[in-house]
Amino acid sequence: MKITGLTIHCMEYQQAFWMSSASANQVYNNRFCIVVQIATDAGIVGIGESDYPGGPPSSVVAVLEKELGPALIGKDPLDIQAIWDEMYYMHIQHSRVGIHMHAISGIDIALWDIAGKAAGLPCYRLWGGHHSVIPAYASGGMYYGLPGENPDGLLGMEAELELTKRMGFRGYKMKVGKPTLTLEQDVARVRFAREHLGPETDLMVDANCTWDILRAYAYLPYLEELGVKFLEEPFQLNSPQSYRTLARQTRIPLAGSENESSLYGFRELMDAGVYFVQPNVCRVGGPTNMRRIMTLIDLEERVFAPHSWSSIICMTANMHLMATTRRHYMLEYDINPSAFREDLIQEPYPFRDGCYTIPDRPGLGLALNMDTVDRHTVYRAEVR
């Protein structure tokens, strides 16, 4: 079997609302998704996804189209490790982190999808799975609206919390730390969530790398009182000393980091005290490198809690990986309306009582809804 071509769809979805994270300047109403399809002479097509590291998605598309894609033509798609090594080590000057690793991820996911289809096995069984039922938590709690439209940060939260309960999610994650809110206003949001969810539902908070140690100290007493499950990314990646200091002074476990893309970076974060470890399969080099990181997580006796803030392809790849380990947290489910979730595929995985069940379909078990793909594609590239 040989690779005959690569198709890249860079898609954009315009939301009906504006939202922001804890970052002061990040207000947006659009989402992007980069889908990678790899075709073979056996008629098998693999599906993958590359994320984009904060900048324009066109930067990742350029690496896929101009650099990595052409080198795939004629290769055996089952030589996954050899292909990964070539993509990484032959371009190591710029492949260790960031844009290049995001691009590698989409190719690697698609190659594993091909391998599963060729073997007639779901990917998680190809990797020696433990189970096929994956619990999920709702990830939302954004600061909704344009600047000035949501002065207390509570806009939309009640409806979102009700949806969380109605769908049966086992947990809820929300943003904290927006500098336009006072500490009292922000804590009131967390208290509002706890009161609506009750004590049995996990409640997590995410500061999006915006705090310093003093701001973390200000929040800690309130977050501890409200029984927060974990505090995600309080500090920047280049501040391991702050993670280390905070981990020694709170009983709330620390989580991170969706923004890291190297095995070495995750090792440093765990050394600094991160307990819930959050690699994103569309950023770290796909399942090939994700499984290395998962082994390290297991050796360090931490909890695998993958980041899934993009499309159903990312969520699905994460589910298959989670199914191969005995020790993981819940799947992250972006609760905001999105064309890149169920609308992107023809047959969604069964979801009931807050859990996904991985069906016994080969590979990732996904078939793209090309109407959705075509409707949202803003740039398409073919590599032959």
C-alpha cells in the first residue's frame, strides 16, 4: 500500500456570539479547524486533524502543503514510526515544538486511522485497549459577549449549567481570572456554578496562563472552599518555578498544559507539580508521540486528562487513546455550539449519561460529512 495524495481543508465557523478566555485581549466569534485526509492506492483514506498554535491556521497549512505533504507521496502508510521520525528529525531545527508539531499531528492521526482500517480494528484495540466507555465533562464557562456587555461575567452561565446537567456530564470547567472583573465578581461566578451543579459534580477552573503567584494566592482560599477539582494553567509555560511553589501550598491539584507540544516540556511540568496532565493529540505530534507522553504520565503516577478544544476528530482520537490506559480523567467536551463537532461527521459516537461509547468500527470510526466540510472550507490544498 502506498500514499497517493494529501488533502488539507482549512475550515472556519462563524459563531452567533462573541466570547473570550481569561486573556484580556482575546475576544472572538470564529473557530478554525484543519482537517487532513491521506489517500492510498488501496482505496483507504485516513482522517486527521492539525491544530494551530495561537497564530493564523495558514501557518500550519503551509507546513502541511509545502513541506511535509510532498514527502509522503509513495511511502507505505503503515510505516508510521519511520514516517514520524523522518518528519521530526529531518526538520529538527524547527520541529521540536509549535507549528511543525501541530502539522505532524494531523498526518500521524490520519496514518493511524489508515492502520486501523487496514487491520479491521478500532485504533484503541490496535493499541491494546482497556475499555470502550469514556466519561466526559463540559468545558465552557467562557466570558461571553463583547467588552462591556457582560460586566459581572455571568452572561449565559445559567443556561450552560442547565445544559450540562441535562446532558449528564460528570463535570464542568470554567474560566477564571479575567482582569476586567474583580476578584469578588470572579469568585461569585465559581460559587454560582458550584451551587447550580451541587457537590457531586466535579468543578474545574482554567486561568489560561494569565496569573502570577500573588494572584494565585488571592484566589486559592475561595477555590479550596468551593471544592475545585483542579486549577488549570495558572501560569505561563516558562514559569515552572511558579507551578512548583503553588503545588506545595495548595491541596487543589494543578493541571496543564494544552500549550505544550514536546515530551521534554511535559516532563518539566510534571517535575514542577502538575498532576492532571493535558496533552492535545492535535498538537503533540499525534498518537505516536502522545503515547510516549502517556507512558511518562503513568511512570510519574499522574493523571492523563487530554485537551480537546477543537473538533470531533480531536475528541475521537483522544477517546481512543484514553481507552488504552487504566488511569485517566474525563474527556473534555466543548459545550459551545460548533459545526466542527457532531455536524462534521456522518455518524456520531453513542453518548448517554455523560459517557461516550467507542463503536467497533475500524480506525477512528469516522466518516466526514462533506457538506459540512465544503460549507466551511476557506482554503483547500491538494498534494499529489
